Amino acid sequence: MQVSVEAMSGVERRLTIGIPQESIKPKIQERLKSLAQQSKINGFRPGKVPMRVIEQRYGQKVREEMASEVIQLTFNEAITQEKLYPLGEPSFDLKSDIKNLEQGFSYTAAFEISPDITTLHVDGLAVEKPVAEVTDADIDTLLYRLRQQRQSWNDVDRPASDGDRLIIDFVGTIDGQSFPDNEFKQVPLILGQKDFIVPGFEDHLMGASKGEQREFDLSFPNEYQNPTFAGQTVHFVVQVLNVNESVLPEINEEFIRLFGVEDGRLETLRSDARRNMENELKSVTREKLKQQILGALLKANPIEEVPQSLVKDETQRLLKTRQQEWKIQNLSADLFIEEAQQRVKTGILVRELMKRYDLQANPEKVRQLIENFASVSENPEKVKEYYANEEHLRELESMVLEEEVVDWLLNRAQISETKTDFYSVVEAQPSPSLNKS
């Protein structure tokens, strides 16, 4: 077997592999003879079928099967010999006529590999740690938000103001033309929350009254996640069906018990809230540090070229995730290519770091994590049985190892602290959940 390696780029390799006659001809003849012994063909006794008949009937298929088998076998031998580690599936190209396979043949295999990381800068990476504490005022804000979650609404006959709810019908057009799902009925919108599906939409409805119709245009940026709107100006016609004002519930025993506080006391609710908020603050702070240190690692070790097979896979994974999160099915995968590239580059550096510094998942931390999962499960033994499976255990080990890598980097980092407040740290995160029911 002759093997040559050609570097097409920093991450692309092409192998040319030559298979000599003596390595393939005996295999084809042996396969044809075996078929001659086994085949049942009308007009011939079992085992007495002439080779020319076997050749006519099975020759092409046998050569295709043998080519596939030999290619897979010799490709694995070649990459082992050349110490190459392909990413994704290789692309094979047979360079010889299949009819003359037994005379020997050659093929090429094109694939990608990880880029060569010659130096790895890991010391003194700069990160900024937000430092905050949960105050009584933060708890007051959370309790107000909990009341808002259970507010009721009364109709009012006045112009809408901040905090009011509108019930609206609206239609959108682009250049006078409709587009899919451009008309909505009986849509609730709370002024001031800035969370409506169309950014800037609610700003045009401040001061609107019941029965009023308003028209306005909104321009969307080119990078807007919904391709229907990206780079377009949409004309909206809105009919205000009703204006409601909020009525917040009192914080009484009945309200407090909605959150699993059995004694119905405000002090207990605030204590539970503080504990949950402190846990969330710790978790979010950790996540921010993690993202910063991995970003700093990438900045200190720029990678110019990444395997496109990995980028493609990561882009598709991000697309599926965002479709579920945003509940928009017609998203374009192109929106996530840049993020996918960053993730792939970070992954390459982290794997190189683990290999170079022999970082491994701490078995005790893995065991403790399984115990933690089991302790909050209704069936602890089932959890332990689940992670007794080798594949599931590897997934858990990967989680632990990722945190080990982050800790390893943070121990070598330059960490500056910035004082801030609870909501500035967790603003982009979900509010702590107190509902235990």
C-alpha cells in the first residue's frame, strides 16, 4: 500500500492511497468462487455454476463491495500510519475503473483535521468578576414581580399609560404586500415591559385609547433573526380593542402559601427568596466568569482557520436550539455561523489544553454530582443506574471536566472585582423560582 499526504490548507488533508494487484485480486477471486459454490441458478447444479456466469451476474457488485471494504480498511491503516485524526466523514474518490479493480487501484480521501496549536497562552488571562449581594431592596423587587405575575386586570376608559395592558388586533405589510402570519387577533401587550415580539412596537401605542386605530412604520436591522423582516421596513395598522389597568394582589397568608411557604409568614417567604437569589447570584457569577475566561483564552490564542465540518455541525445545533427557544421555524442557519465558529475555536483550544496539561475529570466530583442528582430525584436508585451506563457517565465526566478546565484557567488568571448589584448581574437570567408546587 502506497500512501501520500497532501496539505490542501491548514486543516484540510488529502490522502492518495495505492492498492497493489496482489492485495485486491485474490480477494475478488475468492469472493466470486464463494458465490459460485453458494449460488442457485436455474440450469446449473449447486456448486457447478461456471465462473463466466458468476462473473456476468455478480462481477460488478463484487468489485464494488470489495472496493468499499478495502478502502475503509486501508484508509484506517493509512491515517494510523501517518498519525492523522480526521474530523467528520472523509470524502472518497476512486481513481480507477471498477471493471479492472483486480489490476490494482488508487483512491483519494479528503478530510479535515484540527489546526496545529504550536503555542498555548494560558497564564494571566484578564477577567472581571462582578461582586454583589442580595439586599432587602432586591427582595422587595422580587416580591413586587411575584405580585405582577398574579395581577388581575380591570377595564379603564382613559389613554393607556406605562404598566397598562392593551388588547389589540394588528396587521403588518411590506411595500403594501402581506407576508406569512402578518395578521394577529386579540393580542395582549403590556406597555413598558419592552418584551413584545416586535422591538419598538409598544412605543407607538403609549397614550392609545379603546377603539383607537394607529398606523406606523418600523425598520428592522439586516441581522434581525427573522429573515422575513431583516433589512425591511414594515407598516403596521393596530386596532386597540381594550385598555386594562393592573390590580396587584395583597401579600397575605393566601398569597404567600402559593409559593410553598406552609406557615404563610412573610418572614419565611423573604428568607426563602434570599436563599434562592443568593444561589442564583452565585450560579450566574460563575457562568459570567466562565464565559469571560474562555473568551480571554480565545483572544490570547487566535485560530485563523477552523474545520468547516465542525462549524457546520455546530451551526445546525445552534439553529435547532434557537428555533426551540425563539419559537421561530424559518430561521436561517447563516445567522449562527459566526457564533458556531467561536464555539468551535474555543473547543479546539480547550481540548488542546486538556491534552497538554493532562487535565482529567475528578472522580470524586463526578461521584458527588451523581449523589446530588440522586438526592433531588424521586427515584435515587434510578438516577444511579442511569449513570452506571458508560455513555451517560462520559457525558457527566465531560461536564465535570469542563468546570475543571475553567477552574484551572481562573487559578492562573488576573481577576479584577467590580462592585455591582444583584439585578445588574442576573438581569439576562430568569428570575429565581419560588414556586415549589
